[in-house]
Amino acid sequence: MQLSVDVISNETFTTISVQGNCGIHDVEDMCRLLSRLTPRPKVTFDLSALKRLDTAAAWVLVTHGDRLSAAGAEVSITGAPGHAASLIETVRRSLPGPSAADTHHPGFRDMISRPGRSVSNMFAYLAALLGHLGLFVSRLARAACHPREFRLTSTVRHCEEVGPRAVPIVALMAFLIGVVLAFQGSAQLKPFGAEVFVVDLIAISILREPSILLTAIIIAGRTASALTAAIGSMKMREEIDAMRTLGLDPAMVLLVPRILALLITLPILGLVADVAGLAGGALMAWAELGISPAMFRTRLIEGTDVTHVAVGLVKAPAFALIIGIVGRHAGMQVATAQNRWAG
């Protein structure tokens, strides 16, 4: 039996009589018809002649009834058969209600408390990072006291992943930074006839700041993200819980080898970046200013010393700790689907 919808309306009420089979194929026509209705003080859906109703059609009746109610009308559904009435009630209960965030209007108290919550969350985050740092230090001391628990093979493997595989991108980045510094320095110093000081500019800049900083940024994007993904996926698959069940310490297995690999390889990568940056600067100084490689080397030895190298490399262990701890903390924040629904 085909669907038939009759609308009887006057100034005070509207009666919508639905007859026949009402299914998903009729949803579009029903939405078009009901959306054109002008809200009246009283709206009645008469379903006494309804033969069949599916979930999609029940959703249309419920949502448009709620729309009319929100406009100020008194909406009622009458004469619905037993199966239709229960289906409409099920759909009504299943529709999401307005969330607290949608109904809450921030006031003066919220404006005052929001900065406090942000500061509190920041200190909580720093406390969590310090906790991971303390866990690493304690497990490292434990490995020193019990060498059999130290995982040398895992550490060497992570050193290979962090170090040799990152050399090409680190060297290329540092080489280009040296080229840029030499070009900018030549443009600024050439009008004063002080082209020779470009060597000092390149050497001090590369050795003290940009090379180790940009190397740490590359390793953070390349290695810390991989560390977060690995630990997060292991937590999702409950492999960390399985380690504890087997009597293995997850911090000793997952944390110590990775951070040690960063501590070992990041200074080496910093040295590679220093050499590549100086090579790029020397090449650009030769091409732009005519400073030969021999003159560049002589001026480099006379104008700089090992102190600049030490100032740059002393930052490498701090960067390595930050990268490893932040990556491990982010990975441990991953929750399983069961815990997420429980929360």
C-alpha cells in the first residue's frame, strides 16, 4: 500500500494523517512536506491508518516533531500501532541530546578560571615528564648495578635506526644552512670590505647553534614520532601489559635502550652537521667571495677554537633526553578502545 499523507490545518491546529506503508524510500518526500509546515499551537500526527513503519521514517517523524516543538507547538502522536509506537519511542531515546558544552554559556567565572586550569595542566604535564625522567634514571642505575638486565642488542639496533639512517637528511640540511649563512654574510659584509670575516660568521654560527638545534628538530620529527607510534601501538595491543605479566619491566625494555641510543647518536649527528655546514659555507664563500678552501681552513683555525664545538655539542644530551621522554610520554597516553569507552 502506497504512502499517503494528508494535512489538515487552520489557525489553531494542524493534523497530519499518515496512511499506508512508510519506509526509507518515502523519507525524502516526507522531509520536503514536513519542512514546509508552518508551526501551529497544536500539531497532531495521526498514525491510525499506518500499516508499516521503518527506522528511517520514524526518525523523520521524531526529528520534525522536535523541530515543531522547539518552535513553540504542542506536538502529539496518536493512533500509532503497537510496533510503530515502540519503534518511535526507541528512536527518540536513541537520538543524542544537547551536550553540556552546547548548553553552557561561559561567564566571568569561567574566564577567570580558564587561565588557572591551563597553568595547572601545564604543571601536571611537566610533572609527568619529570616522572618519566626519574623512571629512566632509576632504570639506568639499575642496569648499571645489574648488567645482565641491560639490553645491549636492543640499544645497538636503536642506535642504527637513529644514527646512520638519519645522516643523509642531517648532512643535507646542515650543508644548505652553511650555504645560506655564507650567502647572507657575504651580502652584508662585502660593502664594508670585510669578506674574510664571513669565515668567522659561518664557523661560530654553525658550531654553536644552528647545526645541533636543527639536528635535534629533525630527530624529534623522525625518531620521537616513531617512538610514540611504537609505544602507542604496543599499548593498544596490550603488549605492555603482557610484558608485565611475563615479569619484564617495560621501562627497562622500551625506555632505556631508546633514550640511550639518542644520547649516543645525537652528539655524533651534531658533529656530522657541523662538518656538512662548514663544507657548505666554504663552497659558497669560494663561489661568491673567491675565498679558497685553503684560506677558509686557515681562517677557520685562527678564528675559532674547540670551545665553540663544545658549546654546541653540550646541548645534545639535553635535547636527546627531551626528545625521548616526550615521545615516551605521548605514547603512554594512548588508551585502548575498552578504556576509552569506560572513561
